[in-house]
Amino acid sequence: MERARGCTEVLARSYEPNTLVPEHTHEFTARALVVQGELWLTQHGVTQHLQPGDRFEVIRGTPHIEQYGPQGATYWVARTL
């Protein structure tokens, strides 16, 4: 389905427990599904607490912060340039 939307890459991303990824941007739009663990995603001053089954999107060029929980997290992500 994501390829039909024009995404150029689909992959699994995993992060170690308690990882903090400081504010950054991407040169792609990311649409993701959390499959394990939990994370907090902050965009536009709003923080989302995401757990398995939750979906999120980060639009290309949007500054955001990622904080991963005590078990880390894994999500499947589709990237579109």
C-alpha cells in the first residue's frame, strides 16, 4: 500500500532502551507503525506517546525529537522523498 502512495523505501527501525534523538529533520516524509516498545515523538511543540499499533507521520523538513522507552522500540516505516 505504501509503495502505491509513492514511497521509495520501507524498512524496520529499532532503537535501544532510553535512546534520545535530539531535534532533527529528514529529507523524506516518514509514515510509520509502532510494532514493539514505546516512544515519545515531539513535533510542533506537541508530544505523542506511541505504543504498539499506533501510527505516526513526520513530514519532510519538520523538526522533531524522538525519545525511546525503557524497552526501546521498533517500528516499520515507509519513506517518501
